[in-house]
Amino acid sequence: MQNLAVSKTQAPNSDLFEKNPMVLAQLNDADPCNAIIGRSDKMQAVFDLVEKVADSDSTILITGETGTGKGLVAKAIHQNSNRKNKPFISINCGAIPENLLESELFGHVRGAFTGATVSKSGKFELAHGGTIFLDEIGDMSPDLQVKVLKVLEEGEFEQVGGAKTIKVDVRVIAATHRDLPEEVKNGNFREDLFYRLYVIPIGLPALRDRRSDIPYLTSYFIQMYNYRNNKKLDGFSKEVLEIMVHYPWPGNVRELRNVVERLVVLIGSGKISVNDLPKELKAANGYQATQSLEVTDDGICLNSAVTEFEKDLILQSLEKTKWVKNKAAKLLQLNRTTLVEKIKRHRIQQYAS
């Protein structure tokens, strides 16, 4: 599997790859966005599985939340397979209206419907000899599910409005963010198609479940967007990186990438401080006073709540004053020595510059 390797020519700065060799890159794709980065055990397990299954023709079902990189893994499987020199055709089944999706998948003959002035080949036919990636297959209608099942079982289909049977040799990779067993249980997804797809499942972890990869991802994206935008951002301060690591990232790697791109473009140089972060990151990580605390039926530890509230206020004051303790003490109406004692007690002196 020689293609399952690191391409140092893909990144603006190859030092990152030397420090972080656990990168799964598409060697035939010059876009650095198509590299999958991860040192965590969960991502290493994904890499190992991709390497094992890439050369087979088995159907693969990739599952994971939105933004976890399902499309990138599908591309990696294709690029490391014996079909790599044949087409890789991708289609998002949830982004195309149902009345058009059938034609997109299987093609149509001239006159098949209003507006069909010429015949058109579908994605399955275009992918002949290669791989077709059916993204968000969980959003597909039951009628189309039947027709996709036929292609998987018999390797043939008919175009919309056509009578001729077309045979194809394609490797199918499907992906979904939905819980397909639950969709089957609720009658929204065909059980026979589910088991036909569920030959080799690959589950991608959410970013919050592989937090140790966040420093490597942020470093990679900073270098990539510095290069693309001719910027010179040096990176993140220690406290910012801690926020990044602990933020839940509901949009996963896609959200992280977008945040880093925004910061590179807007800040451009120097190091990112907490004040530069989007408000949702600061709010989610205690950089706003915890005024939303309330006493629940289970009760609340007053001492702990007061301690956390005090720590939040100290952090806010330090960030507002760029960690100048004299100024922070004035904001809190404290003596400097008192503030220093509280910083030590809360063990936040490590963040001070």
C-alpha cells in the first residue's frame, strides 16, 4: 500500500509532517484539505482499517457525524485501491431533489421527462471500473433504495425512460450521519439494503472524542491558510489552545477548519489570543461569568460554584488586560498581591505570560 503515506509536497511547510507522521494523504490530490490528520488511537484504527480494505471490492459503509471527514476517507480508500486510475464519482443523495436524484444516479434517455432534450449518462455509468461514493445515503427515498439495491446485487440498471439494461463494474462506498439501524427499525430505510451496504463498516469518531488530534489539526490548518492567503499567523497562545482542545466542536473537523481559516484571514499575523476567538468558543469554555448557574432539584455545591465563578472573573480580567496583573487587579477592585494569591490558588498562573 505505497500510496498510504505522507506527501510532503502537499503542505506549505513539510516540517509539520515530520513532526506528525500520522497523516493519511491522497497522493494524487494537490489540495491539502484532502489530508486526514490524526495521531489518536481512534484515528490510527481508522487508518489501519482503510489500509486493509482499500484493495478489496467489498462495499463499505462509512458512518459519523457531519464534518468528521467521511468524504475524505472515501477518497482515500479509492486512491489506495486497485481502481485508483479509474473514476471516483461522488454524489450527495441528500442534496438533490428526489425527482432529479434518480436521473443523476442512473441517467435518462431523450424524452424521458419534460426538459430531457438529450440522453444523459448517470453517476453509476460514469463510475464504471472505478468507485461511486453515495454520500448521505440515509436520506434516499425508499423507491430509489430499491433501485440501488438492484445495482449492488446484480450490477445492472436501466436509465430513466429507457428499456436497455446497462451493466457496470463499480465499487460502492456509502456514507451517512444517520443511525441506519434505527432508521430500519422506524421503517425509513430498507433492511435488505442496509445489510447489503453493511459489509465493511467504518465509524469515524467525533472530534470531541479525539481531542489529542486538535493541536495537530490546528497547526496544519494554520500553515495551509497562511500559504493560501499570504498571511503570517504564528499560532495560538497556550490558553487559546486549551480552549480549542476542550470545546465540543459540534461541527467537528469542518467547524475547526472554518474557525482557523477565519482567524488566519482576520488576524493575519502574531499569535491568537482569547480575545480573538469567536464568542461561542469563549462562552463554552468559561470565559464568560457563570451567571446561568441555578439550583436544581439535586442541589448544588455552593463552595464549588463560588470558586468557579471567581476563577471565571479572574480569567476574564486577565484576558481583557493582556495578563497585566496590575490592571486586572484594578478591574476586580483588588490589591495586586490578593489577585496573585488567587491566581496561585486557582492554579492559573501557568497561563500568565
